[in-house]
Amino acid sequence: MLIADVAPLPLAAMQQSVGFVFALLLLAGNWLFGLEHLPESIPGWLIFLALASGVVQYALAFWFYLIGLQVLPAGTAAAILTLIPVFGVGGAMAFLGEELAPPQWLGCAIVIAAMIVMTSLVKKEKDEGATERSMDDRP
């Protein structure tokens, strides 16, 4: 079975499950060797927030990315991944009232500029390829 043959939702669920088992093994190992002290109790609302955070911020995002891979070329989808930090910073500004320092603004600008340049290069390459194919089709 190839990964490409698996629907996005089961694939995302498998990926999340493997990560969860790995995290549990690390926690158990740390606890057994005395490296981690488990809290006496954890409020239910905090467990809910942690689970909701994981689902919204990672599981849904990964699932949507896998759906996007079905309709976009892998190179385009990979390029979009470079915007994740920019959206993270934008979300922190919008929802948490964070303010950016000049180096952070510069970093965002570099990422966005690189994305624009890469997009224009890909578009140019596609246009040149289409022109060459149309010239090859002439009698």
C-alpha cells in the first residue's frame, strides 16, 4: 500500500496516533527514571484545552494539508509551508496583542519575499514550458 492510496483523514489519524504513542513512551520513560514528576491532579478544563489545541493547531492543519496535496503539486504545497511562521506571528498579533520587534518584521518580510520570488519563477517556468509545447505542436 502506498501513502498516496490512503485518504487524508485516515493518514492524518495514523500520523497523530504514532506521535501520541511516541509522546506517551517518552513520558513513561521519563517518569520511570525519575526525570519527570507527574502532577497530583490536572483540572478537566486544562486537559480539554490541551486536546482542543492539538486538534485545531496540528491535526486539522495536517489533514487540510493532506487534502491540499491531492489538488496541488507537491512543490506548491511545500512552498506554502514556508508561510506557517508568518501566519503564526500574524495570529499572535491579532489574537494575543503581540508586538513584533524589527528583526521579526524583517524575518516575515524575507519569507514573504521569497514566496513571491519563488511563485514568479514557477509561473515563468510554466509559461515557458507552455510556449515550447505550443511551438512543438506547429505543423
